[in-house]
Amino acid sequence: MTLSAEAIFATAPLGAIVHFANGEPRPPAHHKRKLRAWEDRNGKGRLTRRSPGGERYPADFTLHLGNWGEAGAIVLSVSRSFQITSESTFVIEQVPSAGQALVVTEFAGRIELQHVANDRASAEAWLTEHRYHNARIEIVEPTATEASSAQT
């Protein structure tokens, strides 16, 4: 189901994998510059932050597109922010599963996802290695559908 930026902001959980698109067709592979520009406006990432906005700017959300580096060292971390007024369209491809652990930090009222782990123990181990100020672990609760199917 295709969603607006405003709908993603309002409903997508932190940690969700979200595909974004601008509606233009993908150019042929031999048009390298056009293809690179298209890929900048069409891709997917993990929802890591929501910012409520203010008087001078609209609310927005941030998708983490990836990390690049070598030998376990991250050299470049790429994220893209979308204002809720964005013309792009979005699709939620995946949400964190019940029982997964989200490592989040909070600063100035903004909650930001730092890591998604399979369980609390894995999240605690990750936090031991990657120290973050004000970090906490949030366990993903089952959705209403998952809870009702587990009871039957």
C-alpha cells in the first residue's frame, strides 16, 4: 500500500524498512548519471527518527540508507530526511518483529533509533560495545493481530 510522507510520519514504527519513490521511471543502466540521480530519489532505508517540526518548518522523519566503510570501521553513514509535505510516495516493506529490541537515544525531545537487535541480550551486548549517552532498550510488543493469533 502506497502512503504519503504524512502517513509514514504518523504510523510507521521506528525500525521499519521504508521504500521511497518519486514516481519517475528508472532510466536505462547505460545512462549512468541519470541512473545515479534517480537512485538518490528512489530507494529504501530504516526509519530512525521523527522530528515534530515547529513554526518555521514542518515535521519530518529520517531514513537511514546505509553505512559504508572498511574492516569494520564505518567511514560514511548516509541518511535522508523527508518533510511531511514531501511529494514522494512510500511503502512500508518490513516492521520490527515482536521481541526484537530497539536501542534508542533521546535528545531535546527527539527519539532516535541507533540499532535493532534480535533480543534484549543482543541489544545489551551491542550497547556495551557502542556507548551512547541516554540510550535505552525498547522491546517490540506484538501487534494486535499477532497477539490474537497467539491466543487461539
